[in-house]
Amino acid sequence: MSVHAAPRKRVTLGALAAKKDAGEPIVMVTAYDHPGAQIVEAAGVDVVLVGDSGAMTVLGYDSTVPVTVDEMLMLTKAVRRGLTAPLLVGDLPFGSYEASDGQAIATAQRFIKEADCDLVKIERGGTSVERARALVAAGIPVVGHVGLTPQTATALGGYRAQGRTAEAARAVIDDALALQDAGCSLLVVEAVPSEVTQALVPLLDIPVIGIGAGPDADGQVLVFHDLLGLYDGGAAKFVKRYAHLRTDAVAGVAAYAEEVRSGVYPAPEHSYSMPAEEAAQLREMTAAR
Ligand code: KIV
């Protein structure tokens, strides 16, 4: 596997559209902090989402619902400081955009001005279509999100695949078309049967990024902690683990604890020293006390 050592050209929305046209898959991943941003930058991904999944993966909430705008902005700013080339998407948290177009614009402007995001993401069709239209009219590029929308998972019957009947699939597709019509630049489709994605992608001009939506999307997104095995919890059916960092991390910290307790660490090579004559003088000084 190669990693990008030299700085890459900044990814643009035009570059994503060109990838879609060329049938070249778009790679999107989440990140929530500065080291995570540096890792995904070095790995050469196209788009980085500071997802409100960070509520669960890094802030320890039970769902994405409680996370606040200020918490999301702190995570997003840390990621921004570690990124150069990929597009950065800020995720507007639950309760920060639904009430009115004015609320959506004010929240999104904070993500653009304070965290230097390239785009913001909002969930659902319905009233979110109007919010998307207002954001685009205010000059803010928007990512839509349909299918399983975790912010309103309770209303959807829990964290479960959506669009599993023809009628339900049509509702997902209708939401997607409405969001494109509202001016969205990208669309995330989460947890739908592959057949829904197969039907949807040819109907849309904008790139469709799937998560648990099969292989036919224009790109894929996964949660950083899921793909690296950093998250201690059950993973959804669509998650593939590419590393097992939690196991390695626990083993590393346990080995450190063992070496501290047994006196193996720190060894001479981890310690500073002073010239012998200075050490002798210090011994004399302390002995005289
Ligand atoms: O919050 C998030 O990480 C997301 C992705 C799963 C698309 O919305």
C-alpha cells in the first residue's frame, strides 16, 4: 500500500464530479481530531467528514443526538488543522438546523467561518430539503444524507436498514432527488439495500457516497474508529475492519504498565545524564545538607 508523502493538490467539488463521470470511486472517511486528520490526509482520501458519529466514538454519548454545536466545532477545528488536500465536511448536529432556514444558515456559517469547512451535511428529506435550499442560496455547499439517518433513528424504528420495500425505497429515492433539486453537491446514502443504490445512482447527477449501501455508489464512507477497530462496541453489518488498533493499543499500554511496575522502564537510553564532574559536585552538595 502506498501513502502520500508529498503534499497533494486540494480536492475540489469539480474533481469529485470528474471522478463520478469517470467511474472512479470517491473515498470519504470520518475524522474527529488532529492526529486522525493527519492519518487520513497521509492515506490520500478525497473527503473527510467530521461526523456527529464523533458524539459516540470520541465523546462517549449513547447516540448522536446530545452532541452540541460547540462540541462539534471543537472537533472540526482540530481536524481542519491537520488537513490540506481533502474536502472537509462539517456535520450539523441534531437540533441545530431543523427549526428554520435562519437557524440552519446561522449554524452552517459557524462551521464555515470558525472551522473552515468546505461543505456542511444535514440529515433527512422532508423539511431538510428546504433547509438545504436555503443554505445553498446563502452560498454554503451542502451534503444531503438519506436512508438511515441516525439523528432521527428513533422515528425510523431504530438503527436498521431503510428502503427494504419498493414503496420505502421510492421514498428514499424521492428524498434524494429533492435534495439534488435543492442544490446539494453530494449525497450520503446510509444502510439501504444495494438495489436501492443501483436504482438511485443513475437518476442523480451529483455523486452518491454510500455507507452500507452496496458497491454501486459513486464512493464509500466509513467511520474512522470502525474501520481501524478503535471502537469498543458492536459494529454494523457494513463495517469492515482494516486494522485492530484497540487491541494493539490495550496491549501497548499494558506492556508499559508492566515495565513501569517491574522497573524495566525507563532504561538508561530513555534518561538524561549530566557530566561526571557535575554529578560528583551535586552528590557533594546534597550530602552536605
Ligand atoms: O456522522 C457520521 O459519521 C455520518 C457518516 C456515517 C456518514 O453521518
